[in-house]
Amino acid sequence: QVQLVESGGGLVQAGGSLRLSCTASGRTVAIDVMGWFRQAPGKEREFVAAISQLGSTTVYADSVRGRFTISRDNAQNTAYLEMNGLKPEDTAVYFCAAVQKPWLPTKSRNDYDYWGQGTQVTVSS
């Protein structure tokens, strides 16, 4: 089993920046793709970004491309989401997720095997 723990959320003004972290523990050798999703109140959980096991391939949602950057440090079993130019519509609970089999970065929630508990990001106008 794999456990994922997110951190780094908080309250920030529009235009500001935050860096989220996701640290994995347990059977971390099983982790391949890692991704970030978010869920705003009353809305479905949506894809934000994903990264391949070696970090060579990344995929972003159109709404965040150019503002957010996903990265990972496999030695630290940690994935990051650098968020710049934050907007009020970025307000949501952000979830880290991981795929346990060799895979390409994917936008589909159903492809992910492990999920964290989420961290709140609030952007004020």
C-alpha cells in the first residue's frame, strides 16, 4: 500500500503563489505516474496536472497551463505543484494521486490507484 500526504495549502491573494507538496510512504517503489486534482465546493473533482515516473513527460489542464508547474523528486518520494498567478477560481481542495503500474501521465481519475486527503487552497480577490 501507498500513503500520500499533501501539504502547502493556504490562503493567498489573487496573483500570488503557493507550492504544494505530496509525500509518499509505504510501498513507494510501486508508484509510477503522479498527479494533482482539485475539487471546488459543489463541483466534480477535476484534473490539474500529471507527471511521468522519470519526470520527462507532463500534462496540464488548459485552465492552469502556463501558471502551474508539476515536478517530482523520486529520492524524496515527493511530488510538487508550483502555482503562480493564482486566481479566485483556483480555490479548491487539491488532491495528490498516484498510479501503481507503468503508465503515461493521465487526466482520468479512474487511472489513479492512490489518493491523499487533500489540502485547501483559497485565493481571495
